[in-house]
Amino acid sequence: MKIKFLKTYNALIAILLVVFGISCVASKEYGTPDAKFIVKGKVSSKETKEPIEDIRVTMNWHNDITNEKGDYRVENNDFPGDRAFLVKFHDTKGIYMDLDTLIEFKNPQFTGGDKNWYSGETSKTVDIQLTEKDNG
């Protein structure tokens, strides 16, 4: 009688653990909070103020090439909060000097988040002027 009671009691506990364990897992989200940080702007010549085409702009693993208007846009997903990104500007034609600049996001305001893990996106507009190389 005692063994039968213990087997029944153990089966009941096992069933309750399975039911509560599944309900806890179903309501739990896994992952890391993230947000999209966007840097965009225009690259122009310091001397002529004209836009520069074909400048490779790199932020972490994301690249862009400026268009005929000198426009670029790079982005990176990262943990929401204060962040700083090294953005590199490289002239693919070799006419202008390369430039590396640190873009800081302090107290960023995010829009378009899902109120869960994705906080949304924030952006900065950074216009850059590149200096021509001295070919003399």
C-alpha cells in the first residue's frame, strides 16, 4: 500500500513539473536586447565642396559606397544604450586621404521597437569632408 501511494504521488509530481515547466518556457523569451544604430550623411571635397562618389564607408562589418551625390548609410545592430562606432572613409580611386572618425551615440532615442528585445533604431547624420592627397 505504501509503495503504491509513493508511485502515485511521484507520478502526480512529475505531471505537475512537466505542466508548469512547459508553461514557464512558453512565456519566456530568450535572446539579447538589441537596437539598430545608423550613421548617414554626405562626403564632399574639403577644397571644392563638391560631393565625392565611390568612397567606401565602413562601420564594423557593414559597408556602403557613396553615390554621385556623396550620400552614404551604414548601420550596426548592438546592445541598446550609449555606443561609439569607428567609421572609416576610404577613397577607392586614391585621390583623397582616408579618414577614420569616432561616432558617438549618447543617450540615444530609439523608435520603432517591439517593446520586447528589439529597442528600435536611432540615427546620426554626419557629413564628412575629405582632403585631396598631395601628389607633389
